[in-house]
Amino acid sequence: MSLLHRYPAIDLAASTVAITGGARGIGLATAKAFAARGANVAIGDLDDELAERVASEIGPRCVAFGLDVGSAASFAQFIADVEHRAGPIDILVNNAGIMPLSGFLEESDQVSTTQINVNLWGPIHGMRTVLPGMIERGRGHIVNLASLAGKTSTPGAAVYSATKHAVVGLSASVRDEMVDHGISVSAILPSLVRTELGAGLAMPSAVTVSPETVAAAVVDSVRTRRGATVVPRWIGSAVDVANVLPSGVQEAARRRIGANGLAAAANTSPQRSAYRRRIEGQVSGE
């Protein structure tokens, strides 16, 4: 049996899509991409005012609600609100994520905890909330936004990298549990995305991607039901090859390109100051 025959088809023009972290960046681009294909789109975001504003700009098929993905209760309320307004959820995109930058020993427990709550507990809460209904209906698709950092070493963002490694493993494991229920789980692993989250990181343009490119991969996963997709695709092959090299060779390569200093340089750059202040407010609860 082919991969696609395992899963009931989803008609985007008749679907309800819920997207976390939908007010900015990849989430916003994804909301626009699904809405352009006729889907009913609901975005959830910690910044509920911004979410409502961008939803109104997207159009009448888009609604917005406040959402703290690190809270199971908040996620349950979000899903209930979405289904009350737009019907049962066909597609959930767990996109919300944060990436503070600092050395591992310099990062506070509070910052690490916030990352784990958003980047890992967010997808866990989301899947545990929507999967029972999807199982009952015998169909559904979940997309978890991971990162290329989920397949590589990321000095200066160790806890972030750990959460993304976890999301990759979580997605693959839940995917195997759900296949007999007609539900697919896909992980999307972008390289550095040109959004506020990646601000200040000096990377060659060849390895950076736009949020619209990532959004296109998210939408395409509804068609392919592929388990994991690296964006851009060629980097995934390069990383797979690099990961089988001896650790000493990998470490020497990272030193040669100055990987260990990229995060530190980015964190003090003017381009990253607005994002840093926003994350600091989120960590402190302001």
C-alpha cells in the first residue's frame, strides 16, 4: 500500500486549519497560504491583539484567538474556540517557537524552561488535544515545525537545539502510533529562516529561506504526508552526510567556519534587539 493510500485525502478548500504562533513569521505566512487555498484558518498567538489584526487582514475565513502553547488548559480552550467557530480541525500546525541565544552555562533556568514549554510542550499539548477528535473522525494531519537544529549541533543555542531534536523524535514516534487511525504527522525542518527569530545570525544566503518557502512546504505536506521535510531539501542530504563523519572532523569543520561564535555575535547585534526584548518579556511574564 502506498503512503498516500494510508490516509484519507484532505480537501484544503473544505478544511479547518489551526496554526499556533500564527501572528508572525512562518505562522503568518502559513495562515496566508492555507487561506489562499480556501481553507478556514484559525491562528493562535500569545499576542492576541496582533493575531486579531492580521486575521482581519487575511480575510473573513481567518479567525484569531489568544493562546499560550505551554499551557494545556490554554491549548484546550483554543481548540474548543476554533471548533466552535470553524468546525472540527482537519489540520493542526504546531508552529510556535522561540530561540533565545546564549552560552549553555549563561542561560538561566527560567529561559530554558520557557523554551521547553513553548518549543516542546506546545506540540505535545497540541497533539494530545486534537488527536482524540481526529481518531474519532478517522482522518487528520498534524505538522510540527522543528528545525535543522534538530539534526545538528547548535552551539550558543543548546537548549533550543535540544527541543528541536525532541520535536523530530516526538513527531516520528507519534506518526507511527497514528498511522492505523488514518492520521499523519509531518515534521518540517527549516534551515535559518529570514524572520525575527533568526535576526542577527550571519549565515550565507544559500542556506537561508523565506517564511513563504517554509509555508509552502507545510501546505505541501498535506498532499505528500511525508514524515519529515528539510527546507531547503538539499541541506538535509548534506547534513545526513556530515552526521556520519567522525566527530573530530565535524568539530573541526564547525571551528573552521566559526560556528561557535555565530550565536554570541548575533545576540549582541542591533538587528536582534527587538526580538531579544520580546523574548525577555515573555520569559518574565510581562
